Amino acid sequence: MRTKAELKEIIDQIASQESPVGIDPVYVHAVILDKLQTIERRLARLEDAVHPREES
């Protein structure tokens, strides 16, 4: 899992000073989004391996 510093770009996009929760929801959301991006990249590689795209 990447650190909070490594996820700063995502954190900056979703940060809110009005959050009343006791956890760090921005970091939690950044971790979730980071993992989804990782899954998306892996899926794209798998799809390319199964069905290579034609080069123009």
C-alpha cells in the first residue's frame, strides 16, 4: 500500500475541511482509488494479452 505522501495528488483532489469523522476519510478514499487504479491497469494488461490491439 502506498503512503499518504505518495497519494497526495489524489488526497488534494478529494480533501474537505468539513469532515466530522474521527478517521482520515481522505486517506481511506485515496487508498481505495489507488487500488482501483492498480486493478484497472492490471485488467488492461490482461485484456491486451488475451485480445491484442491492432497497431495502425
